[in-house]
Amino acid sequence: MDIRVLNYFVTIAQEKNITRAAEKLLITQPTLSRQIKDLEEELGATLFRRSSRELQLTEEGQYLYNRAQEILSLVNKTQENLTRKGEIAGDLYIGAAESASLKLIAQACESMTSLYPQVRLHFRSGNADAVFEGLDQGILDFGIIFGSSVPQKYQALELPRQDRCSILVPQNHPLANKKTVSLADIATYPLIVSAQNDLDRSIFSELGDYRIVATYNLLYNAGLLVKAGVGIALGLDGILQDPELVTIPLDHQEESNLYLIWKARYDQTRTQQSFIEEVQVQLEKQKYDRKQKRG
């Protein structure tokens, strides 16, 4: 299996038609058909279900399509990094937890793109598990996560936190009029919590009997569950603004920090180095501003 054939396969999957895919790839239809047939024989799997209207991916085909997109993305990213090794330009991929505390990162991004107009930033929302996977696979350049510590294989900068653990409830919920809520207040309600594997659930040990009915990766989806009456969601404030929901801070706050992380590597591009430098500049600016306010 080579990169060229993977690109052929992905194009067919997207076009759902051999003829259109061949036209897009600027090759003949018989050549493209033969390449895909050879790929299926090499893998010992049928990749497409053929019908009179369009091609549909089989289960094996869908799996290969998902992996092929990751592989092609990594190949393109590697080629670009090599051709632009001494130049501050190109794409940066950042996996980020949902947080109102990302204001400092946003400021670093504004500075980065102003100084270097050829830089493009691509954000992917996800929890720590998704970020770790993306970094390890080389799909992400940086990650922004919550946690009490960072695995040793990553380098990290601690970022200031500006959010609080809170709950989301409908406007007509019995807790909706409270200014803050305790763990005891929420213990009797079905809970919707983050799916993050390293979520510090030690706070739940103080609840006694409690019931988690659902987990989520993105708070927007949790909000939909809350509005549907599935339960109340635990998350961070300042992320979801919905007039049908009420955000109430917890009086018990988790002891977790916010980090910018990346894999330690000797061949880091100038663009990646510059992004770290811009974040460090913003951290120094914030420290200076705090001193000025105190003075």
C-alpha cells in the first residue's frame, strides 16, 4: 500500500463514483479501477459496495477511510514542515479542551498571525484523551489540557485558569435560583459528566449515592441532554451560552491546572518554536499587568 493509492481510495470514497474520481485525479477510469482492485486484494478486504447509483464504503472501507485521512494529513504536514523548515509559515494543529481560559492562547494566535501572515492555525476541540492521541500520532502539534500533572513524554507550559467548575440546569430546575451549589445539592440528580479518562472523580466520593447517566466530550452536546431532561451537567462556566439553561458554580472546585503541551522533539519547526515563544510572551505580559494592578 502506498500513499498514491491511498489518495486514490480517499478520492473515490468522497466522490462515490469511479468516473468522477478518475476525472478529479486526472487518470483513466480503468487504471483507477485496477488500482483499487489491487488494493482490495492486497488487504484481503472488500472496500466498496457497488450499486447502480453510487459506491458505498463497507465496514472495512470506512475503517481504512478514517485511517487514510489521518495518514494523508500527516504526510502533507510532514512535507510542508520539511519544505518550510527555516521559514515561519504553514499550518499549526492545536487540540484544545473547552475552556474560557483560552483567552491567552487566542492572544498569542492573534500576535502570531499578525507577525507571520503565512501561518494558519487549525483548532480541534477534544478532551485530554483525544489530545494525547493526536500528539502521539503526529496529527497535532500542540495540545491544551486540564490535569493535576502532565505525562513526562510531553513538554508543558502552565497557563492561567479563569473558569470554575459549575453545573448546567434548565431554567425551571429546582436548583436554578441558587447562586452556588454544593455536592450534596447535586447528589440526588442524574449526572452528566466529562468522558475524559483522567477526570478527577475524587469529588464524587463525597457524594455517597449518586448516578452518572451520561458522559460527553463537548459541553454543547451535554447542554442538549440537559434540555431534554436527561440530567444535570458538570462542566466549566463561560463555555456554553444558552438562554434555556442556567450555569451555577460549584462551591467545591477541582484542583486541576491548564497546560499547553507538546511532544519533545529535536526537529521542531521554526513555526512551532515561534508559537511557543508567542505564548511565553503573553504569559510575561499577563504577569506584568498583574504587578501593575497590584502596584
